[in-house]
Amino acid sequence: MPINEKPRLLYLQNKIIPIVLQSFPFQLKGWSSITKEEHAGITGIAYWQVFLMNDIRIRMVEYSAGYLADHWCNKGHIIYCITGEMETELQDGRKYILTSGMTYQVGDNNEAHRTSTKDGCRLFIVD
């Protein structure tokens, strides 16, 4: 670590945890070169473009209009909404709207959640 750079820290449940991105070389990624995978929801389709760096999964995801996830998810995510709008429903009934330019963050095994969108959206997801 350069002498001027301080370690990044995550404060979680009154604990300080250093954030470490395992070693990987500098890379550029052209998303048009990554094949889209189709994932059916209860309704609609999710199109995923995925690449992995060590234990980090990075995705560009497009949800079609009318998409509703077919499962409750317990995986942690950092999600940035590029275009459109999506609703995230937590298993306890709370609902949140994510619009273009917004992010949401949730850790592994925290609130179970599922996604839906009326008109479709495009997301950048790290998990």
C-alpha cells in the first residue's frame, strides 16, 4: 500500500473490518464482449453479463418489463441503477424503489429480498 494511502475500513455491528480486494491486475472490461445469460423470473426475463475476479462477481443485469424474481435472495449485493426503476421487496413486507442514479447495499444473510420492475431497468451489481 502506498505510504499516503490509508486502509479502507468497514464498520459493521460495532466492529472495524478492513476491506481487502485480493490481488488482480489492472483490467478494462468491454461489456459488449460478454455473452448475455437468460434467467427467467416468475414473470419476465433477467439478462446477466457476468465476470469474476477472485471471489467477486461483477454483473451488468437488465430486467425486462414486468420482471418478478422467482426467489427470495439472501446474497449480499451492491447495486447501482443505471437506467429505469425497480422495486425491492424485503421478506418482512417492506418495499423500496431504486431509480436511475441510486444504489442499494445489503450484506450476505441479512434481509432476504426480491426484485421486480414494471417497465424494466439496467443495473450494475457487485457481489
